[in-house]
Amino acid sequence: MKKTVTILLAAALLLGLLSGCAAPAAPAPTDAPAPTAAETPAASAPAETEPPAAGTPAPSAAEPSAEPAAALPDLAAAAAGQAFAVAMAYYNGGFPEGTMPEDPAFLLDATGWYAAWRCRTADCDMIPLSEAEAFQRSIGNQGEFVFYPEYEDYGFAKRMKTADGTVNITFPTHTQRLEELLGVTLETRLEADGGSAVSFTIVRHFTSGETAEKSYRMLFRPSGEELFPYRLTDVVLPTKGARMDPELNFDWDELMAQNSLRFLLTQNQAVCIRNNYFEDMENWLVNLNGDLCVMNIQPDYISGQYRGCYFEYEKTPEGKMRARVSGFDESAGSWDRWESCIQDYFASVAVMRYAGTEGDLIHLQATTEYEARQDFDVDKGTLALRREAYYYDPAAQPGSVMTLSFPHKLPDLSFLDGWNRSLRRVHLVWEDYYDGGPHVREETVELPGDWEYIPAEGRYGDYTIYMNRGYTQSYFYPGDNVDYTLYLTTAKG
């Protein structure tokens, strides 16, 4: 049976355990479960034993009786500060899914939330550094205390030494942020969730009257330490999805699956995205025989990513259309890199409401985590996104409108045909100066015979491009269908 414990009760119980607090210990809850046989101290009557064998000398003194093990404090109360800090670090930190508390950035952010929670519940300005160190150990730190000097440089944290030599620490930004959030836009609930687990729920209240919840289930085990009797062993994160209107006949996961780019481009060859701010520009995502081509198409100019390269297709000074490669990167144009590009339109949604249907479209209205409004139209049959409107002011006109279509007719992509013929090889010799002298590295890339390779580092960076090793011949395009070598150096220019 779950047992709800308020933050205030949890704070009182925990403060009684911490050495730096003057709060009296809170009485044990009256509905606490009876201890199991394993937890109950042994009865005072001596256990029956076999008599000593004949000839065995009698002991010189009676064996001391074992001390009964101290009863562990209530988990939900004792781990309230840890649960609060870990949940807030996840909720506000923007950490990638799967990040565990032993990550240094996570440890430091959680320490800030813990210090803010302690200052709020114990009415203090700062906590001992030794307590902050113990907190980090209790949630996963196996090494030295994690602290970035930049935190002090920018005023995010302060360390002070008292007259008796004690070092204290405070996190003003976290403390101020907690005062702005808790009881204003955020509500929290802490619940026992089994013998070794607690659930910490953060409830967000929006000005529209909507609420959205995130519940973090945390597993603990006894630590044997005084300050933190329990150590965090695992965290089960909530779904990243929005709270969905019960009127909808699909859930968040289904909506996301139907708008996976990989799925959309198995049903259609291309997705075309237009923005109302840029009427002469289209963004295309095209499945070209299993390769993903991503393009920004404007009149007389195309930029994009394809087969590991970044390219531009535009008129040369001579008036000829030519594709120029600016760099190679294995992730350029990769499916994995662009997989969530359609789903990202839903990324900030906290609450999704049904707003009716019209023809083959379902209208959805969302409240975002930033208190803005976002409208979506999705296809009634496939749930594919067709339109997204973002309202910075929910009462005003939309700030941006994106429309998505799935055209059967593609733009002219014949300039990509060279990738299916024999490729030319361009060799690059890079000369860098560091550690007191030159360092040379070389690489070779392949691209279509009518494509030009001008590395971005030579066009916009610190390198100058030459056609010979002596750096006397400036760059020029050698012509189509020939292999050539470029020499790039930071020592000339």
C-alpha cells in the first residue's frame, strides 16, 4: 500500500538525522508497517544450546551478547532531499535520456537543488561542504567531489570558510529558482513505493489552468552512513510525452512513431516543409534509393547534406551551375542525425488537447512547457503532421506557421546523378602549426567528377588553399573529371 509523505514531514524527519541540524526528531508515523521477523530484535530469553562436551574447558568469561541492529529510518522521509534533488535535476536540466546521476554535470546540478532544498526546509543560508560531498556520494559519485570553478566565477555557487575552519557552500541561483517555482508553478509529491523505492512527482501548473505531471521512481538501498542512510541505485524516468486528451484515440508514443522520418519516407519518397516567413524557400527530405538527401532549396541556390558531405549548388561567377562541397562528415545526411526532425515539432508540448476534425485532418491544441500555445493538424488516417503553428502569445496571431506535404513530383535533382557514376579523388595535405613547429596530416575524399571541393576551413576559416606544396600557386578549379591535390596551411595567407 502506498504511503504519501509530505515534503514538510520528510524534511523534519531528515533534518533530525543530519548532524548540522537542530530540528528535533519527528515521531514515527502511526501507520508504519510492523517490522518483519528479520527486523525484530531477538527475544531476551536465551536460546537452547547443547551442553559442552566432556573435557571441554569452561570459558573464562561470558561471551558478550550481540547488540540488536539499529532500525533504519523511514525511506521516504530519510531520502526526501535526495529524491527532490535528483527529480529537479532531471526536470530542469535538459539531460539526455539515459543520463545517470554519476554524470559530473548531473551531480553538480543535483547538488545545487539539494542545497536549495536544505536551505528552504532548514531555514539556513548554506550547508557544510562535507554534507554536499556526502550527498554526491549518496546518489552515485565514486570519486572526488564534483565542482566546476566556473560555478563560482559566474556566481552560481559560493564557498565560505567559518572561523572554526568549516567550509560551507551555497548555490544562489538554484535557491532563487526554487523559490520562484515551488508553490507557484510547481507542486511536488513524495510517495513510498515499496520497501526500497520512492516515487517523486513534479506537477506543473500552467496559466491556462492545465497541469502536467512527471513522476520519477527511484530505488535505494541502505548505505550504513549517518547523513544519508540510503544510497540511490537506480532511477526510472517518466515518459517524455505530453499529457494526452482522453478524447484522442491514439497516445503520444503512437503519434511519435507515425512521425518518425524513417517511417514517413517509407510511405512517401519525400517530405517538403515550408515556413510562412520564407516564402521562396523550401526544405526537402528525400529518400534517394535508401540514402537520405536533406536540402534547402531557393531560386538558383540549393544547400544540403548527402552521402556524408555538405554541399552547395549555385551559379559560379561564369554563370555555370556547379555543386561545391564544403566538408565531409559521416553524419551529414545520415538517417540517425535527422530521424527526429519531424518529431521535434512536438518536443516542447506538455499537454495535448483534441480540438476537432475537418476533412481528413485532426486538429490538436497544445500547451507548451514555455506557457506558449502550439496548434497541430495531423492526418486522420496516418497521424502524419501536416501543419504546425506556434503562438508566442496564445491570444495573438501565430508567430510562425510550418506546413508539411508529401509531394509525388520531386524538384530537379539531376545534379546528384554523378554520385552514381565513377567518382573523382581529391587529396588534401593539411599543415598545422603548434608545439613550436609544423604538423602535416593527409586525407583523400571522393566526390562526383563535376563537383568542386573547396573545404570550408579554406573559404571561411584559418587555412589558405594552394595548388602546390611550396604554397606559391593559389587555388583554382582544375576542371571536371580529374583527380587533384589541395594544400592547406595556416602559415600563409
